[in-house]
Amino acid sequence: MSNQKWVYLFEEGKSDMKPILGGKGANLAEMTNIGLPVPPGFTITTEACNEYLALNQE
């Protein structure tokens, strides 16, 4: 398990973070940052998803 941050609020992300947040997460972050009406939320990183899948293989 890494010490990397796994959850980002929309306002913490940026459009250039697609490898970390995925396309939807990065786009929601960018829309929030430019002031479009986006409900408050967060994105779980692609690494968190991959780690979850790896630990739950049967």
C-alpha cells in the first residue's frame, strides 16, 4: 500500500490530473475550478480503485 493521497475534493483537482483522477474526476475538478455549478463532491483516485481491485481478487 502506498502513502499517496487517494481522495481529492473536486476543488483540489485540476484538468491535468487525468492519470490520477481519471477523465471524469479531472473534468469535474476543472468545471468546479472555473466556476460552473457542480455539486460538492470528491474523486477516488485510479490508484485507489486499482488497489481495491487487487486486494479483492478471488
